[in-house]
Amino acid sequence: MRLHGPALRLTIFVGEDDRWHHKPLYHEVVSRAHKAGLAGASVIRGIEGFGASSRIHTTRILSLSEDLPLAIIIVDTEEKIRAFLPQLDELITEGLVIIDPVEVIRYVGRTSGEGG
């Protein structure tokens, strides 16, 4: 797949403990993004944060180290990102979904035969 030039970055902020049918929500989002043929998805775990509930989640206090913030980041063409949004309507009941315009400078995968 080739991706270059104008694109959209879809960022979904959820909690680590959020679930979809007893599985981690972030896993379901990444699986659906893969099935939809999107260029890629990354899940980044935050060490501290708060959202609409105003409850701070942090790794610094043992009792609050649960449900840490996660950011699921997906970059692809505007057409593909916007086509994927209806799936998020079903999945994201709490959290934040944002879209930013970006410019892809380099998008290169491993060639066959490379380890990793």
C-alpha cells in the first residue's frame, strides 16, 4: 500500500479497562481497522490523564493505576477514515474521537524476508 501527501489522523481516546463483548475495546478497534484495510493503527498507553469524568488515572498511585488512558491512532486517506467512522459509533460509548489533517511524508513497510 502506498500512502503519501494529505491524509487524516484519527485519534480515539479510551480507557484501558473499556470493553467490547468482554474483550479490550482497543483490540476491537484495531481489528476492525485492519479488516477495513486501513494503513495501520497504533495503541499508545498513557501514564496519566483524565477525561470527561474528571477522575485522574495515573501510574504514580497504586490504587489509581487501573484504567489508564489509551490513544488509538490511525492515519489514512480522508475517504478511508471517514468510511471507518460509523464503526466507531457502535464501539465508542465513552471517550473522545478526533480527526486532524496531516501530511504523510514517509510510509514504508518491511519488505518480505526481513525479520522483525
